[in-house]
Amino acid sequence: MKSLQFSVPADTNKSIRIQEDIMPNFYPYFHRHTETQIMWILKGHGTLAIEQNLFTFEPGDIFYLGANQSHVFKGDFAENEKQKVHAISIFFDPDKKISAFFDLPEFEELKNFIEHSKVGFQVAPKLKSSVGESMAGLQKTQGIEQIIGFIKILNHLMQNRHLHIPLSSEKNLPNHISDNDQRIIDAQNYIKKNFTQQKLTLDAIAKEACMTPQAFCRSFKKRTRITYIKYLNELRVQRACRLLTSSSMYSISSVAFNSGFNSLTNFNRVFKSIMKYSPKEYLKHYKEATFDHE
């Protein structure tokens, strides 16, 4: 079966991405992504198809999916059962931002564990509770504390590697990326390079991808699970947060325009929808949290 090249939503200022999904069903397409994924299922049951293998899953199960392993979680709900999925995932790419950690001599064993875990595994039943609690705790942390917590999870999995259940006997290389997939990947790279430009329109990006705007929007959401507008806004707000906290020389309006927004009103609305605070409130909370009280 042909798998879809999926793009995990960008988080430009973090080394790992923690994603919580509460929705009617699982992502429905047989897909793969370059990031390794650790997925904890809190609610939902059914079948995991991964490469040529099938595994049943239920609440509490945790799966470690290797980079570019084609997979899909299929929910199996009874007719009278309310369809509901709740899952927490950690996405990371050991060859990108976080690679410097694994290049340290002290991390050689952990690096080898990740390399030899590309076939994926189901976390041993006796570890599900402790690993799940650690993943839930990771959501409540930021910065260095979050990275340390993440490394502890990997180390815990490594120390108990003999207990895990392999998901595949061999690691299949990904199929050739289709032209359509490659267009979306190229479009994402184009957006990342140009998102601060206020004249970056949907028509311009669709043209860059050699697609109509309607076809581009459909393909983009199918391959990233978010709309093009949300993807663009998240990149812009991430930059705005860095500018707001980097120097008092930036006014709110200059931050808005230097992040790609064409109006202060729109910036305030989008910023609050993503960060849950207005820019002024965000800056106030940031200063309160980082101010060194003597």
C-alpha cells in the first residue's frame, strides 16, 4: 500500500514537539514522517497497521514509531459507542536540532538505542504507567526542564529495551515521494523562508507549488493536519514571541510588522488565539516569570 509523506507541523524554536489530540477519530491515512514518534493512547482502541504488520491497541498503550515507518491507527468502535480519541505524542528528529545531545560521548549508548529502534516497538506493559505519567508531565514543562524530562523518558525506554515488543522485523526504506508530496514539502520550505513578508499570499504559494489555491489548501491540510493559514500564523507568532522577549526596543506594532502581519488588530487577534494571551499580557507574564527577584 502506498503511504503518504506526512509533514509534522513546524515548531521552529523547539527541539521536540509535544502534541495532544482529542478528536472523533485517528488520522485516517496510511502515512510516514521523518520524525520519530512516541504515541501514548489515553482513549481509543482498534488496530495499528505498520508497514506489513498489524497490532491491536487499547487505552494505555504506548508505541515508539521509527522515522519513515509507514503506519495508520484505525479506530474500532461499536455502533452504540461514542467515537472518541485522546492521544499524546512526542515527535523528534535525532538528526536535526537535538542531534548535538546525542553526539556527546555520554549519550553514545542512547544514540545507539535510537539507531537500533528504527523498526519501532510497543512499550512493555509493565512500563506503560510510568512512561505515560512522564509524558503527561512533559506537557507541563518548558525549555531545559522539558528536554531533561524527554531524555529521561528515552533513557527509561533504553534501560528496559529487552522488554519491548518490536513492530517490524526490518526497516523498510520509504517509497519514492510523489510529485504532489514533494510540492507540499517545497511549499513548506518556501513559507519558512518568506513568512515575514506581508505580501506572502495564498495565490503566490500555490503558484510556487504549481497548484491551484483550492488544490493546494486541500493537499496541505491532508499532509500536515492543519490549514495553510494556521501554519503560517503559528510561524509568525513564534517569531513575534522571540522579538517581544528579546529586547525592550521593539514596540508591539513593530513586532507585528516584522513578523509578517499587515495590521496591529489582526496581529493582536491571531496572537491571542494561539498564545491565549494578548501580546502585552504575554510579555507581562514572561517578565514576571523570568525576573530575578533578589
